[in-house]
Amino acid sequence: MKKTSILLFALLLTLAGCSGGKQSAGDLITVDITKNLSHKKELILQDFMDVEYIPLETNDEFINQGFVQAIGKKNIIIKNRNSDGDIFIYDRSGKAVRKINHKGQSGEEYSFILGIVLDEDNNEMYINSHYERKMLVYDLEGNFKRSFTYAENTDNSFYTEISNYDKGQLICKSEYSKETGFNLISKQDGSITKEIKIPYKEKKVLAQTLEDKENNSMRWVSPGAYSTLIPHNDNWILSELSSDTVYTFLPDQNLRPFLVRSPSIQTMNPEEFLIFRLISDRYYFMETIKNAWDFSEGKGFPRTFLMYDTQEKDFFKYNVYNGDYSVKKEVYMNAFRIANSENELWCPLEASELIESYKKGRLKGKLKDIAATLNEESNPVIMLIKQK
């Protein structure tokens, strides 16, 4: 086993040297996810991230749950968490612009919205209607432009994560595909322009199922949303959960090892998956999730939280606090979702919670000013963070 580990590590170093990137062998991070971390860091979010608050305008037509799909330089795209088909377009300051709904069964309509990609350069948005294995393209006024189906060699898979890659391509996570974890596809017709293959032995899925023979059905549960396709500076971090290696996808479209986990996901039962939550120049925030769920108790997927400090080159437990509170208000890094391909992330702040904190004198700065304008019927305030 020791000899195998040495050979694997040597292979990864060789791949790093052949990738054409600037990363040296010493930059490859290794993490033992079973190790108990003894040291903890306390951080203020504003010390390493720029923080912005965007109050979403509320009126009779614009009432929503603040479920952000994309944030661009000029526009914010919002939907509800249900399947009503409503799409709310705001400007970058949170002012309501227009509401769109094209839910239906015609060739120019979507049956469900798994996600939306905003392409401001082309004045377009891409609706991922995954039940139909189809993408529908509209302009930002809501006019239908074109549609395309998933490429044939995505098998029975579907795209769970999609983001802007460049002017002519999208980058996608092809979930449940046995061959290809990630693809670049054409924005015009959905054809695959590049298959990005991440090697692994056996496909692993972070979910649990239970057969209900009485009702001839299957119960399925997962730990919630997470990203395996993460923008970082001019690169993409690709995290195929079935692989022990996390890769950087470089601008020249080569792969370079970024991090290696141990023990191998292929040897664990139940599996313990490594998830990335936020990657900045200084800190990498991660968590592990054990693939275990008790259906009788309705609980499971235990987690541990860890952070890698690139300056100290070590792992720590952590607490992160919001500096716009006068008390210690913890920020949970797994609450953030990717907003765009520019390294920005978002999470919603519910109006009722902000109002309560305001009344108790716990807010300061711009967040305090925004909370003073809210009422119980207000839409959520979007907290947007980006690397300093």
C-alpha cells in the first residue's frame, strides 16, 4: 500500500510538471480528511472578502424568495425555490426591471428551471430544463431565441451545474455520467467542444436511497446544494467527488492537480466526501460530509468543517464572523452559492431576521442603513462577497 501511494504521488507530480502551469510540485495540497484538527482560527469576513448588500425591490409583482440564479455587472436573475416558472430580473442595485414566465409544454417553453446562466455580453440567459435534457435561450427582455438538447453522449446524465466559460462556450458538470465529469459546450447548439475527463475507479454519489416496496417507489435524500465547478481567478477548480484528486482546469484547457485527499473515497464505507465552499487567495474553506442517512430518524449526513491557510500551509478549524454586526455573528460558509464566473458568491439575508437585529442594535454600517428601510413583507437582501 505504501509503495502504491508513493507511485500515485509521483504520478501527480509528473502531471503537474507537464501541465504548462506555474504551479510547482510543492504547491500540491494533501489532506487527510479523517484527521482531528486541534487548532482553530477566528476570522472576520471583511478582512479577506469585499462584502456588498443588495436589497431587492419589493412590489405587488416582485415578491420572491431571493433565490439567485446569476449576478452580472448590470443584472441580477432571481427565481423562487418552487417550480412556478417565474423569473425576476433586477438591475445591479436591486431595482425591479421585469418579470418573465415561459413555463409550459411548447418548444419555446421550459417545464422546470434547474438553473439559469446569465450572458450579458450576448444579452442572453440560458434556462436549464433538465427534465427535458434541454437548454432554452432567451434575451433579457424575455424573447425566445433558440433551444438545444443535451449532446447524445451525455448518456442518461444531465447538467447539474452550468456557467459561462467564454463568449462562445459554457462549462458544465455532467452529473451521473460514467465517462465524462465536465464538458465545454457550444452556446449556439449545445454540441460538446471539449470533454474534460477526470479519472476514477467507480462512480460515487453523495445521496442515499430507500426502496418503498409497499408503494412501489424510491425515497431519495441528499445533503443539499454544493458546487463541483468553482471559478478561481482565471482558472476553474473541478471537484469530481469520485476522484481522490481535485484539479485545476487552466486557460490552456489542461488539467493540473490542485489537491489530493486521503483516505481514498474508493476505500471508504460509508464514503466521506470532500466539498469546497469558498476558495480565496488566502483561505480555502471546505467540509466533509459522511454519506449516511437514518430514514427512521430523518437525520444524517454528518459534517466536519475545515480551512486551509495558504500562507501557513496548514489546515484549521474555523469560525468566520460578519464585521457588520456589533456582536459576534457567525457566517456559515456553506450558505454561500456561486453567483457568476468572476469569483463572486451570494447568500440571502431574510428581512425578518435583519429587522430583529436592527431593533436590538446589533447592526452597523450599510447593513444597518438597509435594515432600517425594511418591513416584514420585504424580499430578502442579497449578501454578495468577492475576493479583495
